[in-house]
Amino acid sequence: MFAYYEGVLRSIDEGLVLVDPKGRIVLANVIAGEYLGLPPFDPRAAPIPVKDLAAPEILREVMLRGDAVVDEIVVTERHVLVVNSEAVVTRGPGQDAPRSAGTVVTLRDHSRIEELSGELETSQTLAAALRSQAHEFANRLHTIIALIELGRPEEAMRLASSTLDVSQELADRLVRAIEDPVLVALLLGKSAQADEMDVRFELHLPERVPASATARDLITIVGNLIDNALDAARTTPAPAVRVLVEELDGEVLIEVSDSGDGPDPEFLGRIFDFGVSGKPGKGRGVGLALVRQAVRRSGGSIEVDGSAFTVCLPLRASDAEHAGAARDGEASDGR
């Protein structure tokens, strides 16, 4: 019979946990174990106290509350969880009052939904940036046509050449440095978006950007940080955003800074928490939570100093070996 129930639990695509009245986990399926960092469930093992879980305090509180909880959002290092709980009561023979039998807790991974939302936002940003670029090119084209009509073809040629040279130079530099075409498109789009917003956009890249994270995580990290920087810079007297990428001691360092004052000190300690934002309006407080999650998923770290957000990501094995070989070669040349 246990095998039957275990099969049912395995077939559920959500985490399922049963907490007894003493606050101990007496049953958990495989998915819940993954979310909570639990060992494989063994009915013969001693129950695990909820208070001993290496989980966010708010999640432990929900599991111990013993009453109904609906769609509570909890962010862990690797997941954005939607948590629901329901008290279980029983009434045995001869009992006048119901007796608590514990709490059933379900855990649904909201990370993928948030990632898709972030990817959609990135796509929308790219589309908006391309529209901005098209608008800018249309304005310059009209200017070029007007110069030709005014009988000033030399000036028209200079303007056309400078426009093409600047755009092509940036595109060529990005393609040479970055292998992932989506990340190249993202940075080109952000550059066009900054131009549309009259924000100076500085991009400092090495000749080659080593692989340090999946393309999806890099887009989440870089896209959200640049979006925040553009938003903060646009209202400053000399709006500017600076993106620096370099390899340092076996890590890839990504620094995004802007001409603003940085996060509000009131929110600085919780700036990476889901739903925390110093800006008004719904839907805020998601981007930086996803950034931190992507950074941790990649084995890296993130720090804030004023308006500068610095991310350090470990090199992938192949690039770490390449970097080590390059350093060895430089050392040999120096002997």
C-alpha cells in the first residue's frame, strides 16, 4: 500500500508536505524534497522538525502556522515558490470536538513562470529598442534626403557614413567578443534604447567574453541590471549608464552602474527580496530577485556599492582551462 501512495505522490508535479501537530515533516514527495533540500523520504526515519530546515524563515512560519494559507510567495536560493497550506482535522469515534492532525503544504515552482515573464519582457524590450532604432534611422534618413534636396550631397554622405560606421562598429565589436547572438542582440537593443532616452551608454568589453553562465541567466542578469540603470539615470542631470565586463582571477566580473544615487538606503538590505522596491506601482520588486537567483544558480555573487551593481561569475571549465593556459603562456614569455 505504501508503494501505491508513493506512486501517487511521485505523479504530482507540485511539492507536497505533511506536517504533524508537533511541527515535524512526516511525509514529503520528491519534488518537495528538492525544493526544501530534504533527503529521500524514508518512512522508517525520524520526522524532520520544520524549524531545522535550511529554508527562508517565512516558509518555515507558513509550514508551522497550522491554518489556511493561499498563494504565499517565497523566494529561495533557486526557486520562487507559491505556497499553500490547509489544516487537517479529524474526528474520531466518541470525540465531540475535531482534533488537529497536522497541516498539508503544497509548493509550486513559480520560477519558470517568472523566467518566462522575464524573457517576454526582454523580448518586448528588444522590440521597443528596434523600434527606437528604426525611428532614429528614419529621422537621419529624412535629414539626409533634405540635405540632398538642398544641394549639399557631401554633408549628406558624411552623415550617412557616420551613422553606418557607428552602428556597425558596435555590432562588430559585440559579435567578436560575445558568442551568444541573443546576448549580442540584447546589448545592441539596450544601446539603441539608451540613445532613444538620451542616456549615454558606455560599454567596456574585453576582446572575448569568457563563458560564465547560461545564455538565459546572462540575459536575466544583464538585462534587468541595465533596465534598472536606464530607469535611474534618465532623470539625472547628465544621464549615463556604464557596463563593464572583464575577466579577473578566474571569474567574469560584470559591473553595471549609472549616474544616479543608487538604491534608497531604506530598501538596501532587502533590495534582492521578492516584491521589495522603492518604486510605486504593481509588478515591482521582481527583476533584482530574479537577478540574484540567476547569479546564485550560476555559482556567483552580487554586490551593491552606490549605483554600481557588481556580479562575479565563475568561468566555465573550458574557459577556465583556456584562461589558465593563456596565463601560463604569458609567464613563459616573461622568462
